Amino acid sequence: MTEGSTPGATLPVIALLCSVPLVAEALTGAFEGMAEVRSLPTHGGDTAGVLRWLRPDAVIVDDERAAESAAPYVSTEGGLLVHVSVADGTVRVFQDEAWEIADVDGSTPDAIRNLVIGCLMRRVTA
Amino acid sequence: MIRRRVLIADGAPLFRSGVRHLLTREGDFVLTEAADFDELTQAMEDEAPEIALIDLDLPPSGGVAAVGHLAGQSAARLVVWGFEAEREQVLDALTAGADGFLDKTISPTGLMRALRGMSRGETPLPRELVTVVVDAVHDFEARDRARERVVSLSAREREVLALVATGARNRQIAEELSISEFTVKRHVQNILQKLNLTSRTAAGAFYRTSSDGAVTAGEAV
């Protein structure tokens, strides 16, 4: 987590790996003031390497391939991985080595943000 | 600074939010949002936007139908956007009255460039769709030229041509039209001469171009 605007507070770092730039734009807006968002394109590149460098608390992807390439990093390094399907509005969360469908409306950036923040809070307080 | 009015009509809040966040940051556009066709028509009346960005899948009937309804009624420049749109969808949108087409995977920079260009009267089209549109214009022109030449044929010759295009032989055409095989042969010769074609195959191809493959033998008369 990084230093937040409130003295002593830290903000979670969220990596957005999006194939649709306007999805990244929407999610960046939704997390404003709540997280430090790092947005990266999904096409090409070494996803695991980028994530090792960023060391995010959560990873959000909008692309099946990016989801699969980010999963091994999350398995070994920890953190939260969320896959938002732009096509059908479903959201999957990767935890305990498996994907689970989340009961949220994936077409709404606020719902995705609430899911991610909720998961992060539970991890901190667990 | 003049802030131009943009309307986004999209059933997905994710995209409306993305555009809202982008335009708020850039500052030279004022945004109105609509989630479906009813909200779109209401917003067009209330806000009179200069540019309307309409989703290809706008509920309930799609963006092309919405553009068809709005084109000619509104001074707004209408742009349809969608995911991996097929050639026919793009052409349908433009034919319905859209002033441009954008892919929803467009970058924020690209979208801003497109919106600012539209304010100057430009037509936004992704590079890969420009070829589609140019090809379509050529197809339309070829069809128009072919239709002009078809006018020189008699009604009976058009019937024969339509059957030739189906691959029918002279005997089959004769039976279908209740005329002699010799008469069919003469009609075919006249058709080739009038259309300046050298073979039945060429005549069939010509017919398909002139009718876009949609006209049956009976309708060709």
C-alpha cells in the first residue's frame, strides 16, 4: 500500500490490465481517492513481470487471457484478482486457486469498486 | 472556452462512466447520458447535443434503429460505436444516417480526437473501417451502373437473364417460360449483345451485381 492523502493512511495499489481503455478510465474514476490505480494495456508483454514490479494489492482485468496470465502471480505472491467481462457484465474473483463468480453487476464501476474494496478490507481485518 | 454538448447513449454504465470521467478531465465537453432509446430521445429534445455517441446495442432495439429514428430530426452529429462490428453493421449504421462509426476499444486520446474532429465537421471512422466504406461505395456504384444497363433489356429478356443467373440451361428456361428453346437462345444472344458480355457466366454475375443477389426470377420482370 502507498502513502495516502491523510497523514499516516495508506491507499491500496490496484493494477488495471484492460484491453478496453474506456473500462480502465471508468474504473480509475470509481477508485479515485480510495486507491492508487496503475493502468496498463493487456496486449503483449510480461504480465507476471509487470505485476511483480507493481506489487499491487489487487489486480483487475477485463480480458480472459490477461486473467489467466495474472492468476499464477496472485497464487504465489498473494493479492486479489478480479476479472470483469465487458461482454456479459459478469465478475469473477480468483481466490484459493480457483475462480468464483461474484454476485455483483459487472457493468457498474461502483459495484466493481465496492467488491474490490470489500475483499481488501476483509483481508486486512482477517 | 465554448464547451460542446455531447450525449452518450449506452446501456452499459461502465462505458458511460468511462466517457464521463474522460470528458470531465478534459474539460471542453459537457456530457449528457442516456441508458436506452427512450432516454436518448428525451435527452436529444432537452439538451440538444451537438454530438451523440450511440451504442450499437442500445436497448431495446439497437443503435442503428435509434439513428434511423433520429437522423433528419436532429441537428446533432450521430456516431454509432460498438465492439468488433461487422461490415454490414457499419454500413447499416451509415446508411441509417450515422455520421461516423467508432470501435469501443478506442483509446481515450482517440476518442477525444474524434470528438474534437467532429466539432470541426470531420467524420470519425477507424482506419480499418475506411476500406470497408470505400469498398461499399464502389459496390453501390457498380450496382447502379449495372441497373442502368438492365434498363435496355425487355421484360422477357430480364426474365431469361434472371433464370440464366440461377444456372438454368436453355431447355429448362424454355419450359419455365413456356417458350421454345430457340427463342431462349435468341434472347440470350440479345442479352449478351445489349450488355456487351461474352458468356452466360458473365451474364449471371452481371445479374447478381445489378440485383445484389436479392431478386428472384419472378421479381426481375
